[in-house]
Amino acid sequence: MASKIQNFSYLCPHHHNLIIMKKFSFILFCLAFGLFMQSHAEPVKLQSPDGQLELKFEVIGGIPQYSLDRAGKPVVLPSKMGFTLEWRDDLAHAFVLKDTKYSTFDETWEPVWGEEAQIRNHYNEMLVTLEQPIGSVESMDHSTEKKATVMQIRFRLYDDGLGFRYEFPMFSDELGVGSEEYSEKTPYSTLHTPNSLTYFWIKEELTEFAMTGDHTAWWIPGDLDTQEFNFTQSRLSQIRDLWEASHKDGGWPWTGFSPTGVQTALQMKTDDGLYLNIHEAATLDYPTMHLDLDDKNLVFRAFLSPDATGYKGRLQAPCTSPWRTVMVTTSATDALASRLILNLNEPCALEDVSWIHPVKYMGVWWEMISGKSSWAYTNDFPSVKLGETDYAHATPNGTHGANNANVRRYIDFAAANGFDALLIEGWNIGWEDWYAKQKDFVFDFLTPYPDFDLPALNKYAHEKGIRLIMHHESSASTQNYERWMEQAYTLMNQYGYDAVKGGYVGTIIPFGEGHYSQPINNHYHYAIVEAAKHHIMVNSHEAVRPTGLCRTWPNMIGNESAMGTEFRERINPGHTTILPFTRLQGGPMDYTPGIFETDMGKIVPWGQKMKITICNQLGLYVTFYSPLQMAADFPEHYAQFMDAFQFIKDVAVDWDKSLYLMAEPGDYIVTARHPKLSTLNKAAEGVGTLRDGKKGVVSNATKFVYALPEDATAEDLKNAQPHDVWYVGGITDENAREVTVKLDFLKPGTKYEATIYADAKDASGIPDEHYNAQAYTITKKTVTNKSTLKLRMAPCGGFAVSLRSK
Ligand code: NOJ
Ligand code: CA
């Protein structure tokens, strides 16, 4: 303290600067009221329901700080909290702890779709109220002179981790309805003292996560525009040296912000074998949080995505920040089983969810990704002006994938194989100059190309029991998309589309915004909310990484927001063993698995070999959770391997139970799942409710669970009994592995038929002279809950097993 006062006495004599005087009087004030005595106060504490995790919170020298222990050992060292703000003193000093309230919560809720039918939300909570007293801080408009500033921090401690968020109440006192002073005649204004913090702009969020050691981390570089990267596994101290290289093979555009910046969800492992994961939950009306590592001290600090003007959130009380989360588990499988992020989100906001259903789909898509076909209809126009360009007289380029005949071919195949839906990209005008042109009016989302008969194709699909999935690539022109959104969703309603795949490729328009700033996060949310009004399910690509909002808005059935199958040979082995720990913590991913022609060179001359095997692709349908699951390859490729394709047909996509049997990020995952009967045939039933929809469709997973023949009808289903069914999937990185799976989760005393899809002995997904990615064996066996299965996975391989009670 003394040195601070000396500093001021050094500055003050010559300049009677008001601000300095104010600071000086603030220090005297603090001394008088003993505010700095806070550092000697006992920290307030909170324990997790099982007593293993302990959170400590204290205000030291006016600065809020938290720390986290597990079983008495530190997990997060004392870490500062707060904000720097524009136009007023920061929320970073002069705080006093005014109040601490405790509560406990234990409820079980049922997600509309998910990895299990019921999720327990059990935590202990501590709400601390912090105040910057009147006169202790300054503001440009002097609003703090007569009012205190109040900020609360709500901590929730679960057995598997911590969530905390900042809350900014409208009033700084606790009076109000229900308090002793309250009477109905008391004017509201006399009961409440407004918080000095009402409208405020964030310059930086100061939240820290101080690590206890140089942990191993699985990270992608911090970036304000893309999340499409391979993961790098390294010690925290190596991030700086590897940061540049970590961009190799990644998405575009790159907007890094620090050579030690990384994205969340960040998975780490300590040398003691603890699994830590830092992420956020319920990011709404707020920028996305990245992490910037101080690699000398191993302290992460929040780095919020700035908006076009550089601010990191413009807030208006009452409001809250998103939850900051630290998941702590003693095993990798427990990390996969954690529902921390979903639990911290609000319950479902929709009253009627009957229109939401899981979807297994195919697409006129891989043709374009592989280079075989084009999204564009013509090569006539170097520049397209929607409304002016004359497509009716344009020369078709002969490679347009979304043409009537080709779409019908896919519909036929998808219908014959019991799929729910078909995505078609490149159906609408504008694809000739959609990419990287920074063009505002890039699509209208309404006008089909001349060779795409939208009404007729929908009718054709519905008559066969298939829904078409709409595609809205915004080309990152969010403002253009918002202009057309209402009409675009109305068009979907008119023709019976109930799901849309969105896209945000390229530089965001309005210019200057990044993909994860507050205004653009608000755009993604707006698209979800507006879609819900139209009973439309949304799967956005390149949108912000999810933070569990699908609990509140379950029409958000998918997202990409990470490197998916479209990166083909650029995807590193083991990538899919990391995503469930990181990207998938916030919600399902439309990873688009199911590639059977693994050598892209067979499709186009420049194609290369993907680091996968067919069985690795099958394993993904179980290890990766998504209620929206694609079979991404061409019909003609599946036609060559119909016996392996059977697993994709049989597998369900919504579950009442999931068991994470073995896992290690970057190495392998083995998962078992039990289908949820109530949603098994929901997509098919929905088609039957359409005017032109085929009634009584039975999806393939339904046929598998009820042991019905391929040509089964709804009548057969009515009279059939479900069998007990499990699916087990495994995936590995570049190392071959043998795993022993105990089937002790099966019903005792029951015999099951196991169908085992395994890599052949000489299979390999490593693109060298031994590449042999399509070699597999399929065996059937009778098993019980006493049986074990020995399963070998080839390099870059995997396995899949379906189990059905006899
Ligand atoms: C990128 C998406 O991830 C991909 O799936 C899509 O095909 C293209 N954008 C075009 O919209
Ligand atoms: Ca993408």
C-alpha cells in the first residue's frame, strides 16, 4: 500500500488532476473501511455433491479469485476474475464480498434426443455478491458516484466439474418483493437502488484458469474465423513452438490472435492422470471464449472474440455471461459421459417438440466435395447478379450434381435402404461465384437452377418415404441470409422440408466481424429461433462451436464447427478419437461419416487416399453421437459393399443408454449404445403426415430392432415386438489395437446374435504400399452377458458390432 501512496504523492503535487485525486481518495477510502483486509478473510468454499471437488473463492486486494481442488489436491490454482470495460473503471479491483448464498439442486431431465433418455443434473451452488462501493470506482458519466456497482458470480459444482458465470443484476440492493421493507404501496423506485452497471462494453474478460503443471493438451489454434483444424497433442509449454504448424491442412480464413491462443473445448491430461477440460456453456448474446496461454506461468486467460469495432461484448443489465467450465474426471471414459455442458444450459424453450426427430440421411454432396460434380450449373458467367443473370439460356456445364435425374437416383437408393432424408446441395442459383468473393447478395435461397424441379422432386421423395433436406449456404453473408430467411423458411414449409443445412464459408459480411463475435453469435441463434417458429430443424456448418444450447433449442440437431470428413486425406489419424472429448462436448457434430471408397484417386485424378478403413467409418456411427447422421458416400460405392453397408442401415441414431467402454484421446474409443424406441421410426412417420407423403414407412433401424424383413410395412410393425438391441463401435488412430470388450451390459440369461464388422488382418488405412482400407470380415456369433469379444482394429481402423436378442 505504502508504495502506491508514494506513487501518487510523486504525481500529485504538480498536477491537481481530478482522476488522480479520485484514485487517491479511493485508496484512503479503502484504508478507512479496511477493504484490503479482505486478503486476510477466510475464503468461501463449495463442495461437489460427492465431496471430491472443492471450490474456494476469495477477494484479495479487491480482486475476485477462485481455485479448484480435487481430493485435496489443486486442479486450478488461484485464478483471477473480472473485466476491463470502456467508459468506466474496470470490474477488476475494489471489490468487496457482500454476500454468499448456498443452494443445492438435483433433478433428472429428459432430452428430446440424446445419448441417454435421462440426464441427472445434480450440483451444489454458491452465489457470491460482489460490490464496488460508492466512490470506489470512476465512470465517465459519473454514474458510479452515487450508486454502487454490483456483480455476482454463480458457481455450480458437479461431481464432474465446475461451472461459473458472471451475473449483472439491474439493482444493487436486495430489497424488493418479498423483503421485509416491502409493502404493496411502497413505490418500486424507493425499494431499489439501480446498479451503476447497466449498459457496459467489455474490453477484455479477465477470467483465468491457472494450471497446476505442464499438462498434455489436445488443442487447435485459437482463431476468430475457423475451427476446422487437426488437433495437436503437446505439453502446454510447447504450444507456442507448434502453433504455426498447427494450421497445416486447416480451414480458411485464418484469423489468429496470439501464438499461444487455443480454442475450447480444450482437453488436457495431467501427469497424475486427471482429465481436465475447459469450455463454456450457454453462449448467448456474448462473444465466444478462446484461451490465451501465459506459457511462463501456465495460466490461461479468456480471450473473447471481438466485434468489428474491437469490443468484446456490449451488455445490458440484467444479464449474465456464459458459463465458464472446468470438467475434472479421473478417466477418459468419464469425460465422455459428462453432461456438464448440457446441464448448465436452460431447459427446453419449446413447448411443442413433436416435430423434432432424429435423421439418418444421404446426400448429393460427396460428389461435389470429391470434385466429381459441381455445385454450379453453368460455366458461362464469370460474375453472377441474382435477378439479372439469365440462367434460362445458360449452357449447362454437364457436371451439375443437383440435377433432376441424379437427385431421383439418390432418392431411389435412400428409399430402398430405409433412410429418412436426402440432402441436396447446389440446387439454388448463385454457385458460379459463391466462394471467396466477399459478395453480399450471393444467394436468394429461393430460386432453383433450371434442372432442379423443386416441387416435383419433393413430391417424388415424399411418395417414397424420404424428406429432402434444404441447403442454405450463406457464404458468410449473414446480413443477406437474414434478409431472405423468412421467405426461405416459408418456401421450405410450403414443400415439406423440415430440416436445413446452413453454411458460413468465408469472410463474414458485415465486414470486420469474425465468425464468433457477439453480433454473429446472435445471428446463428436468430436462425435457430426463427427456424423453430417454422418447425424446422437446423444443422449449421462453420457456425460457432456449440455450447449445449441444443438442450434449450433441440431443433438445433447438428453443427459442424470442426474439421469434418470434407477434409478427406488432410484429416490426421486419431482426429475422430479427439473430437468426442472436445468439439462434441458442446453438442452433436455432423461429421458426415460413411466413406467406403477411401481412395479419392478413384474418383478424380488428383484425389488421394484417406487415412481410414471401411470399419473405422462404421465405428463412427457409434463412437460419435449425433441425432443427425449421414451416410456420406455415393450409392454406387455402397452398392459394392452392401454387406458392410448393412451396419449403417441397421444402426440407430438416438439412444436411451450409452456406455463408454474404453477411451484415450488421440488413441482410441470404444462405445456401446442402446437405441431409444420412442424415436426410432419418428422421421418415417413424419413423412406419412405430408399431403403427398408415403404412409406406413418403416425405417431400417426399426426393422433391425423389430427383426422385420426388408419389405416390412407399418402393419407388420404394429404386430411385432422389439428385441433388445445394442450397437458397439470402436475406432483407433494410426496404431493397430486389439481390444477385449466384455458384454456384461447385455440382459442376463438372454442370448444375442452378434454381427461383427471387423478390419481384415491385412487391412490398413495408412496411405503407403500396404494401404488396404476396404478389407473387412463380417462374422455372426451367439453371445450372452458372460461373453467377451476380442476385436482387432487395423491402423486407422475400427469395428462395429450389432447385437440383437434372439
Ligand atoms: C462447407 C460445408 O462444410 C460443406 O459441407 C458444404 O458442402 C460446403 N461448405 C458448401 O456449402
Ligand atoms: Ca466446413
